[in-house]
Amino acid sequence: MYDKNALMELFRERALKFGDFTLVSGKKATYYLDGKQITLHSRGLQLVSEGLLELLDTDEIDAVGGMSIGADPIVAGVLSAAAAKGKDLNGFLVRKESKGHGTNKFVEGPVEPGMKVAIVEDVVTTGGSSLLAIERAEEFGCEVKQVLTIIDRMEGGAANFKSKGYNMQSLLTIEDFGITPPA
């Protein structure tokens, strides 16, 4: 069972840093949440996977995936958590660039056109990486039904998803750490 307080504590211990940072989105920030310090840690991945599986509509979703490299451990963890509960679920990874040989696919894994999928992400600021993953999954022929993240930085990502017709759900927000989102 998902333990929100334990996940928050692990983020405080391992992944929340203060200083001057430039995010993937290009935005400047006074704090940084390094999701990989959580998703590449045994207990962290367990907590994340259990939490995301609780948010996942497993009756409707055939597969879970996201932009490689950030989503790789999350996808594997959610698949493992689903298997432990007897739920059948597939995973897929979305490449930033095609590999330049073979089939040149952007979407890798046991998914097929027509499948209903969820996109997962570690930390969402503007949602750019996940929006690209959504675009590639839909070009492949999948139907994106859910967008799930570990942490919402509350800097426009949810609104960007909503403007494209997707609702994002998160396990945590920056407010859980006492950080006020920008106005």
C-alpha cells in the first residue's frame, strides 16, 4: 500500500536540493527535485510504483509508458507492482530520437495500435517531455487515457495537459514540501 509520508521523507532525504538550477524546461529554479534519486532506489521505486498503481485505472489501461530515460524505472516498477497484485499490464518506452536502424521506431515494447495507455513521468514542470511521449504514443496508434507523475512542480504542466485534453494526476506536489508555487 502506498505510503505518501514515507515517499515525502525519502524525497527530503535523497532528492530535494536547494540552490540555483536550470530545469529541462529552461526555467530557472531555487530548488531541484531529482526524481532518479528516488526511482533508482529500492524503497523509493516501491513507494512510487505502489502509488502510481493506485492512481492507474487498471480496468481500462493496457500499458504504461513514458519518455526514456526518466520513465524507464517507473515503468518497470509499476509493471512489477501490478504483477504482485495479479494484474496483467504491458509497458513501453518512448525514444527521444529513433535509433537510426532496424525499424526506426520511437515506441518500444509489447504495445500495439489501439491499446489504451497511461504516460508516466517523475517530475512535471511544464509537461514538455510527457507531451512529446503522448504525441509519439498516439502517432504509433495508442490511445492515451491517463497522465501520471510522481511530483507536480505546479508550474503550468497540469494546465498544458488540460489544454490538450488530458488530466494529469500526481502523487505529490511541491506544496507537500512547504514550497509555494510561482504566481
